[in-house]
Amino acid sequence: MAINADTMSMKPQTATSKVIAVTDREELERWGEQWNDLALQTPGASPMSSFAYYSAWLDCRLRPSDRWVCALAHQDSRLVGVMPLLVEKRKTGPLAYTALISPFSVEPLVADDADTTVPGDMARSALKAVPEALAIELRHLRADRADPWLNETTSLHVLRQFDCHGKAVDTSQSLERWEAGLKAKHRREVKRLYRKLMELPEAREQVAKDEQEARALTEAFIELEASGWKGEGQTAIRSDSADVAFYKCFVRRLAALGACEWHLVRAQGRVLSMHLVLRGEGMLFMPKTAFCEEYRHLGPGQIGHWLTIKRAIEDPSVVKLDFMSAAPWLDVWQVEQYDYLNLYLYPRRWRSRVLGYWPRRLQQKLSNAPDRRRDGL
């Protein structure tokens, strides 16, 4: 059910935009196709911000006691903004309050041609739908995707906080230029290992995009990942039944949209490495990788990275491959580093200021004080 609706003349010369806050799954499903289109057609947006991914999250990770709300902005029946949020209890120091939190890796979306007021309109609509909520927290938001929210200061206090780094490869360059930028020793070693691996019986590369293949290969990936150090450390997908169901579900749904691929290296009747690759507008994302540790001496994981990057560079529609990680060993691939941010949005009312904005701002200033003293500020 859409429990909140505000009509705003954002661009009165051309169209009237409307923002609604939805808490009913059937109502949300009506917008699913347009939501997927928005996620997969917005430059730089991750497929993990699609309805296909979010609906899998709702189906597999949502607990019976959890509450959610999703603000939707549409103009002339065309979806131009999405803001999915969970209702959670939060604390800033000794103060507790209710906040609306974005699910991890599910970024809010705003169409490039949407009015600049859309982010603020969606935030206000979501807060109105959950009156006890005093803040919105957008977690793990790529810095280059944060501007629509950072610029919304007319009705909201906005605080930003560094979360972590990410790394990506610029795939708009030529293959020759990229390879020339790699350290010579690393470049020679990867090519040597590739030649050696390809001498094994039944050795081949594979890119699987079919929905049915994706389903079967997800099972294979879960087993491959669990066979190595992640399985021993209980951090593999297979360690949590909810994770198993979630990965199977979202891979199947994204594959049906043509947004999910498995990049494999096979030999001797076995899978030696697997890379999960998600395809957005102009970008590829690599959230998961695994390799067979019995063949570690042949570097199947490194070879899989090298081949996937090469394919991305050779694809004229792709300008960047995002590893969705800041692991130090990725530096060998001539990467560029970027930031993830956490954003905190507080409505300009006294209760939100006293319980949320002011304590958070003070906490940030105190945590930054040693750095400022060190820098002589």
C-alpha cells in the first residue's frame, strides 16, 4: 500500500512529479520492471541497486520482525527515483532513536534527467511514512554516486563519513596501454602461468550468461568457495543458509535480465576459477571470486582476473571494471582507488537535531580531533 503521496511541480513547464512511500510488497512489484530499467540504464549504477537484487534480499534476508519502506519518484508514469530503506533502532553515544537505513550494497537511484529536488522529496516522503524515524542513513554509497544527496540541504541536515576504499580498472584504455602499465615481472608471470594452465587436458575459458547456466554455476561456485580458506574460516556463502538462498535467488533474477555472468577457467574436467560479474550501464562489477586451491601453483585466480579485465577492455560498452573491494593484492592490476561514504540525513526539526544530528556531528568532530592536531589545524 502506498501510505504517503506528495505531488510536487518539480518541472512545471514540462511535467508534474509525484513521490510515494510504499510499504506493501504487491504495490512495490508494480514498479519492479521500471526499477530494473532505471538501475541497468543509469550510467555507473550497480545492478545490486535493481529490484531484481532488492526483491531477492526481501525474500531471503528479511526477518519477520523487520519493517521496510521504499520511496518512489515518478514523472509522467516514468520512474525517476528509488530509495529503499529499513526501519532500525540506532544509537549515537547514549542516545537511541529510530532511523531508516539503506540495505548494504543497495544504493538509492536517481535518474540523470530527474529534477534536483527528487532526493529530498523521497527522503521527506519516507520520513513522513515512518513518523518515529529521526534520520536516514545511506550506507556504503560510492562517493561518485553521492552528489544528489550531498546537494540536498534545503530541508535536511546532511553529514558525510568515510566508510572504506574501493578499487577499479579503467577499461576505456586500450589493451596495449593497460598491459604496458602492469609491472613487467607480473605481466610475464601471468602469461607464463596462462600458457602452462592451457596445456592441461580440457583446458578452456568460459563466459556463461544463460539463466539456466547461471543457476547451475551458482551451485558450483558455492562449493568451490567453500573448498578453500573461506570454508575453513566459516566465511564462505555455504556457512549461512540464508546467504545460499540469497545468492541463488539474485543471480537467477539478474541473469534473466542479462545483467549477470560467470567467467570461468576449466581444465581436467574441473572448474579452476570463477568470477561473478554483474553488468550495468557502462560498468562491470565483480562482487565474488573463487579458485581451486589444489591448482594454486598455476595461479587460476590471477589468470581469471587477467582474462576478465581483458574482456572488459575489449568490450567498447564498458568503461570501468569495479572490483568492489580494496584488497591490497588488487594493486597489481593498475587500479584506481575511490571512496565509499556513509551519509546521514536529518530533517530540520528539533527532535532530529537533538537526538541525531548534533550528537553525530559532535562525535565526528571528536573522532577527527587527533588528525586535526597532527596536521596542525
